[in-house]
Amino acid sequence: MYVADGAAEVEAEGRAHRLEKGDTLFLSGGVLHRWRATRPGTRLLVVAVADHIEAVTP
């Protein structure tokens, strides 16, 4: 998760992480988490990778 603008709070494994513009947070697969924007206009980039996704050539 990358904070492009604004700020967010992430709860993961019982810990709270406060993120500001420019901050990045990496979580391992299977980690239960939730997040919320804490400022209006917050924009996040969230990248998820799953082991079960297969590339298919058309």
C-alpha cells in the first residue's frame, strides 16, 4: 500500500499503522487487515499478488 495523497490508518495483526503521503506498507499474504482514509482526498495505491492467478496466452 502506497499513500499517494492524504493519510490512512491500517490495522494489521493487532497493531495500528498511521501512514502519511509518501509512506509505504508491505503485508505478507494471509495477514488480516483493514484500512481507512483519515483525511479527505486520500488516494492509495494498493497492489495485491495472489499465488492462484495463472497467466493465459490468448
